[in-house]
Amino acid sequence: DDSIVVMGEDIHKLNGGPRGATKGLKDAFPDRVLGTPISEAAFTGLAGGIALDGRYTPVVELMYADFIWVAADQIFNQIGKARHMFGGQHDMALVMRVKIGTRTGYGSQHSMDPAGAMNTSPGWRIAAPATPLDYIGMMNSALRCKDPVVVLEHDADLYKTSGETPKSDLDFHIPVGRAAIRRQGSAVTVLTYLSMVQQSLDAAESSGVDAEVIDLRTLRPLDTDTIITSVAKTNRVVIAQEAVRRGGVASDIASYIHQEEFYSLDAPIEIVAGLNIPIPFNLTLEKASVPQADDIVAAAKRTLEHA
């Protein structure tokens, strides 16, 4: 696709950036893979201008999610609002890939889950793939989208994961706003995304609680039909996120469920989230600061205590 332009720090070297995500691209497409200076505001702003021009679709890589604050004006005030500012008459096809460094010991300036922050900007769509297959399908959908899309890429739980890929369909795509039921269950609904998907599945298998685990996949727009159908079936809800509780997407989802399906609930909604502290560098302290499978088990069992 000659309209795709990729840009970011070190993406043209280091064997495809710090994690190899762009391996081989510079050799294959030398004119459309642009290594940038260490200035997120500059190259994110450049990408916004390219998208507004309309002839190319820029794909921007932020080395870590925490760096959205460096380019905050460009991301939130410019790119996120552009379609509105032009009265819906101008596309804003842009994909922003951001790496989440939690569970890798990268410390507090490289471990942010930006979902809650991005959720405050209505112009952005938020993709959170937890498997290789979902990543391919959701990235293909993001590249076709005429709105800006942020794709959250978890270092420990996506880059280090092997799994199924499309065998022949290079254009395989997963529609935006489509959740996946990873485990059928009847006792409690567990809503989650990214690294907490596997933690939730582990919790269900180890606890004996018949949990229905839903991988939200897209955080904006939410697959509200799948959420409500599951809640109406189980009547109990646990929402698990790696981020700190305040300002996270879990609170937003809980509010929606309370509004739309309050009378189906047999227990208060439980939110499992990270501690309200910066992520520690020390791996042992980091593990203690973010949710584990045991925390989800405890939350699920608390919902079952309500008759």
C-alpha cells in the first residue's frame, strides 16, 4: 500500500526498533519508513499534518505510552479534534502505535497504560489486541479507518507471545468495536483487555469459578451488546485493568453497566486495578503494584457472596 508512511524513533535501525516491530521495513520501503529525532511532539505533529493532507496514512510509533504527554497537544487537541473542527468533511486517517512496558521492569516513566487518558478524547478509537491474530486483524482495520486509531501494544504480553496468524489472507481484519468471549461461563462476567486477559483466564481455571471472560479488544467504541448480554446472563461483574483505578476505563464501563443493566446485578461491580502509585522499577515491587490472577479470583468470589 503506497499510501502508508511509518515514522518513529529508531524504527529504521536496531533490527526494527527496540523490539523489532518494524524489522525489515526500512530495507523494503526506504522512502516511507522515517526514523525521527527524539521529539514526539514534532513527529506526531508531522503525522497529523500528513493525515490532514489526505494523500498518505501515517503510522506513528511512540516508543512508550508515557510519551503521549510529550505530544499531548498534537494528540488530544489537534489530531483527536480534527474531524470535528472540519465539520466532518475531512478524514483523519492516522494510526498511533504505543508500547506499554509494564511487567518488564522499565520503571514508572515507561509503564503507563494510556487507555484511560486516550478515552478522554472522543475523536480517537482505541484498539487493545491481546493476541497475535487480533493484532493483525485490528491493525488492518485501523489502517482502513478514517478516524485516528491508537493501537496499544503490550511489551510483556504481546511482543513475547506466539500464536495463530492468518495463513493466507493478508487483509484479514477484525471489525472495530467487536469484543471476543475467551471463555464461556455463567457465574460472573469478567471484562478485561491486554495483559489482564490471560490473568483472567488463569483466574477462572485455577479458582473453579465459572467465569465468562470477555476480551474487550476495542475500548472505543465498546462492544456494548456483548457486555450487556453477558451481564444479563451472569448478574455479576468483575472489571480488570492493569492501570490504576482512578481515571481508568474500568470505572467508565462500570458506570455504563449501572446505567443500562442495574436491575440485572446481584452484587456490586468489582474493579481490579493497579495500586495508585507510579510503577516501581524493581520487578518484585512492580509485580506487587499491578493486579495478578489471585486478585481477580478474590474479586469474583466476593461477588458470589451476595445471594
